[in-house]
Amino acid sequence: MVKEQIKNNKKHFICEECKFAYKEEEWAKKCEEWCKKHHSCNIEITKHAIIN
């Protein structure tokens, strides 16, 4: 399950598998699903990650 985090008054969504952060919950969910299924990261998804 994607984790919500507030940092600097901004909401971020965290992939619980790889800990990458996203502005949009949709990308965090896609990332987490990919990570669980393939035990790796997908560059097309992680390019939407933000520096947390």
C-alpha cells in the first residue's frame, strides 16, 4: 500500500517497495505494483519520481 507523507507542506506518495516518492498517487501505485511483480524498477515509471 502506498504511503502518504507530508514534507514542506506538500503531500508525497511513497512506493513501499523501493521508497521512491511521487507527487501523484497514481505513479506511486504503478511503481509499487511493478516493484512487487518484477522485483525491479521501471524507468518509464521512475522518471516521474521526485527527490524526497
